[in-house]
Amino acid sequence: MTGSGGPDIEARMQLLEKRVQLLEDHNEIMRLMHSYGPAVDCGLADLVAGLWTHNGVYDVDTGRMDGRGQIEAMVRTDPHQGFLRQGCGHVMSPAHITVDGDAAVALCHTQLILRRSDGDGYQVSRVTANRWELTRTCDGWRVTTRTSRILDGQDEARRIFAGIAGPPS
């Protein structure tokens, strides 16, 4: 080490910058993911679709949507509008996020909670395993592919979580 701190200080600053960038990436990814529920529960189709890249994919066990146009259209469908009229909440668990440069993967659970038809409280309609694949764009992080599978005892949903190993980055 030199008298002015020299290379040691430079190395520490570079490490600190990398750590701060990783924290910023995690925060931006969490904010993006957690904006999905409130946006879809308000019927804000353009905001929901804007979470994805232009050619992004939303692959749900009930169907696949390719591109922002199809994702936006899903929010406007009769089934989704019925959820809104009934009263619904898309609730997400904290995510296990792994960032690798300009790509990231996040794994989490989601629940669709619906107001009971008799108006007496709410019930969980479905619980799903989710894999979000994201990319850093000039507009920030965006979803390239979101895969959601209902946790119904089948292997397909459990395989989504099988990739979790070790501490999150």
C-alpha cells in the first residue's frame, strides 16, 4: 500500500461500486416485479405490458402470450375483467434473484386471491411458481420471459424452483 492509499483504495472502490450496482439491480428488479400485481389488479393493460420487452413472453399454464400486444390484450379479456369486477389481488412473495451482468433470473410464488361470490371474505384461487427472466435495456430492467405454473402437485411447477442453489446474488 502506498502512502496515499494507492491501489488498495482503488480496488476497494471498484468492489464497492460493484456491490452498489448489484443492490440497485435487485431493487429495480423487485420494483418491476412487484408493480405487476397492482397494475393488473387495476386493469392498467399498457403498464402491465410495458414490464416486458417488445417481444417478451408470458407463459402461463392457461396459455402463452407472445409480445406486449398479447400481454396487454390478456388484461382486457372477459375472464380478467371478471376478476376485477369480483375483486381480486395478485400477491407475490419475495423473490430469489440472481443477476449475471445484463441478465437476471428471479423465482417467486404468486397467489391469485379472489373475493368470495357471497361477498363474505376472500379465498386463494391459485398459487403458482414463477420464473422471471429479465434483461437490462436502455429503459432499465424488462421481462423477457415469465413462466408461471400452478402448484398442483405436478412436477412441472416444482421444476421452476429446482434451480435455486446457494445464496442469492
